Amino acid sequence: MALLQLSEPGQTDAPHQRRLAAGIDLGTTNSLVATVRSGNAETLPDREGRHLLPSVVRYTEAGVIVGEEAKASSIEDPLNTILSVKRMVGRGLEDIKSLGSRLPYHYAQERTAVPRIQTVAGDVSAVEVSAEILKALAMRAEETLGGDLEGVVITVPAYFDDAQRQATKDAARVAGLKVLRLLNEPTAAAVAYGLDSGSSGVHAIYDLGGGTFDISILRLNRGVFEVLSTGGDSALGGDDFDRVVAEWIMRQAGISDDAGRSMLRQLMHDACAAKEALTRTAVTELDVDLGNGARWQGLLTRDQFNELVDPLIKKTLGPCRRALRDADLSREDIQDVVMVGGSTRVPRVRELVGAFFQTEPLVEIDPDRVVAVGAAIQADVLVGNKSDDEILLLDVNPLSLGIETMGGLVEKIIPRNTPIPVARAQEFTTFKDGQTAMAVHVLQGERELVTDNRSLARFELREIPPMVAGAARIQVTFAVDADGLLSVEAMEQSSGARASIEVKPSYGLTDGEIETMLRDSFEHAREDVEVRRLREEQVEARRVVEALSAALSEDGDRLLNADERKQLESALAGLVALVEDQDHEVIRKGIQDLEKACEFYVERRMNASVSQAMSGHKVDEFE
């Protein structure tokens, strides 16, 4: 008798078959792919046994080359070999150019929203270059696992803004991959360490890669990962270590600043080799080809190297201090520090970070692989191979989100370091009588004035029923999904009129802007409070002036004699004269004085309204 294999509705008829998923660490210098096999998360090597894939793409007339072979050609063909593309993802052309000689490419002259790099194979965007790296990693995973991937988790720096996150998802789509989630790199590292070590408590994740730095403070407890705060610098990493060493070599060898691109690439290569050598030895020999048969030879000691890179390492400690302050913690509260990223192999980095946090950093898991391992574990959960309750991730949004209100002020709707995904709603109203539309200006940042924050998007809510000022009830809802992408909706509640927008890539964020925004919010905190108080009183004064002017126009002649009207108009003029005063207490007193002068008029208007409402009715009808 034949046997039937039964399964629950919606489940696979092969109950022991695992869905294929992978975690991808899309790095500035190197990228990796990992998966969970036999219960263990591991990175996958290529056919030569190499786990790291250099994040380098070379375009030739014959096709596209990715990885080690492309990296080997970067010196001889610098214009067609794209390195550090992660620094260009989601950025405008001016932002990219601000990165300087580290990205020495030619760009298409056409004015497009997405900058395009000129190559012999045609113009390409950073999204397309990133897609080639993702394709290579996906192909490696599918060849190793023997099937198509059902989904991937891709990691991004915690401080990637919305444009950079969206561009990363676009790259995955171009590569033909389904993105299960974008996962912050420090959180991915926490996943790996939390499950491997069973650790709990409060941890700092110090992630210094080739091109980005992130610091996250996380609380781990029984499989629950909560990011308490984040900080970092989206344009600081090991590439900068190489750059300062290359500049030192140039000074020692007498190489001019206008050296050709091939020479600069060679110097960066030599500098990187010296940096890596000094992680193992106290001194390394340098032998630099100057061209035309000339060479320069010299020695670089670890002490000299430390002196060169100390300013860069110390630059990472500022965000660490702010992250602790944001989490309302002291250094003594940190149980341990997880080191992530290839640049944390530098002994001086471990020394200074250990001294700052007053604890020996954790380096048990390969710092190059830990992020990919964590992403693989999360992908295994999201694809359905494990129960969702085995691990819970609570990322946070790095900067506050809000809208512009009257007076050029920002009303924060989702504060920074709020766990995501999250949705928050707040009610607003109209400023003028009969107002039928409202402009919604979405902003990101920590300051009180619109001009000091970053504009993300604008849209309009129309078809608001005409009402007196303050009567309309408009609910504005902000929703940030698990990937950190934002959508905003405004709805007038009596009519149901609504408008919404999804915040798409918005270029114009410079290298240090996020860092500057946070720093400025602390430095100008007291000043911002005073400015907000002033603007709020100015807005209230204008509202009172407008309301009284409208009332006088409507029934002033009927309810007031000439002297009374003259008295109120004089008081009104007094407040108008104070609106632009720079002392909020003076304006507040002016409002109070006008309201006191108008008390008798307000009472008469109220009585007149009641009399009009009762006209033609008996008193018992209102009982």
C-alpha cells in the first residue's frame, strides 16, 4: 500500500527541507556572504578558499570583473576600477566630490539625481556597481548551497540615512535579490555574539571598517536585542588610516601632491600593506616604486604609525561619549566592548578603545566575519527556518523626525533613538479661518529651528473643510519600517481628506553632517530653548492679533462705541509693535495685557452669540 506524506496547510511537503537564505555584509573595502548550515552560521569561501571578496568592480569592454582580479587591476586602470563604492551610495555629486582624491573618477556631465561614473563600458551609478558585488556574493552562496536564495539580509552602517538605505535596497533589486531586511551592522554583530556567547547586559559595539565607523550601545537579555543609542561617522575608517600613511610616504619620498592616479593607488596599496604588517610586528620595511626605475626604501615603526593614526582613532571616541550620554549610561555600565571591522585589528585601536571603556575589548569572533555571521542568523529566522521568538531585534532611528510648525519651528514626532519599526501620530490644527490646505514639511535633526535641520520631503493636504482657526483636527502619522525607511500621512479627521508620501532618496548630506547635527544640538541646547520660547510667543501673538482683527471687522461697530473701539485698537497696535521683540517675556506680557483689555468685548460677543442662538426658542427647549 502506498503511503501519503501529509503536511499542514501552508507548510512545505518536504518538512525537513530548509529554505535557503544568506546574510550579506556589503562593506566598503571587503564584502562577505554567510549562511546557517547544520545549526552553525558561517561565512562562505570562493573556489580558492577566500572568504573576503574585495568590494572592487572593474569595467572593461569585454565585461565586468569583481573582487580580487579587479583589485589587482586598480593601479593600472584606476578610472575603470571602482573602489569604496559604499561611500558613494545614496549621495549627490557634490557630496561625492567632497570626499576628495579618495574617489578619483570621472563623472558624467548630465545633471541627474543619481551621479554616474564614466567607464569604458558606459556610465554606471553607485547602485549598479553595488549590484555587481551583490551578484557575485549571491552566486557564491547559490553554488555552495546548491539552490536559489529565497531571501537575504543585507547589513548597513547604523548611521546610513534614508537615501543610503534605499539605494542599498535598489542595488539588491538590480541584483535580483529579495531583501528580507536591512540590518544595522552593529546589531548584526550583537546577534552573533549574543547567540554564540550567551551574553547579557549592556554592551558597546565598536565597528570600524574600511570606510565607516559606528558605535552602538545595546542591552542584551534572553535573546532580546535593544539598541539604546547609536553614533558614528559615515566617512571614517581604515581607508583613512591608509591615506595618512600614504601621505607620510609621500613626504618621506619627496613625491609631489599632483602625482598621477596610478601612483596614488600604488601608495594606498603600499600603505595598507604596511598597516597590516604592523599589526603583527613592531617595524616594517617599505619599498616604493617611484617610476622610471627609481625606488624609495624606508622603515615605518609601530610608534610612528600610532602617531599618524591617533587623531583618527580619537575622532571615534567623541561619538562613543555621545552614545553613552544618549543612553543615560556611564562607562562603568558597559559590560564589554565588541570589536567589529577589519580596522579593529590595529593594536592601537584596541588599546585606546579599551582604555576609554575601561575594559578589555572582545575579539573572539573574526572582526571581519562577525557582521555577516549575525546577518545570516537573522536571515535564517526571517526566511522561516527558525521561530521568530528565538530572537528579537529592536533597532533605533538615529536622528529625530518631525514637521515644520508656525514660526519656523520643528515639532518632533519620533525622537532619535526610538526603537523601530515604529509609528507615531500627533494632532495639529489650522492657523487661519477658512484654511483649506496645509503644507507638511518633513524634517530630520535635533535643533529647534527648521533652518538648522535637514529637509526630507514636502507635500500638501488639501480639501480641508473651511472652519474657524483651530477647529480642524489634522492627524499626522510618521511610520518607520524595520529597514529604517519613512512614510508620512496627514488626515483631516472630520472629512477623511488625506495625503501621504514615502520619503525617497534625498541627496545633499555631506560627510560630517549627521555628526555635526548631533554636536550642534548639544552645543546650542540652551540657545535653542530660548529661540523656541521666543518663536512660540511670536506665533501666539500673531494668532491673537489676527483673531481680534477678524472679530472687530465682524461686529466691532455693532458691539462697541467709538471710545471702546479706539481703546481696543490702541491695545492691538501695542501688541503688533511687540511681535518682533526679542524677549519672549515682553511678548507674553503684551498678550496678557491685550487679553485683559478685551475681556469686556469677549463677554459681549459671547452674550450676543447666546442671544442669537436662543432667538425664536423657549427656555425649556434648552433644558
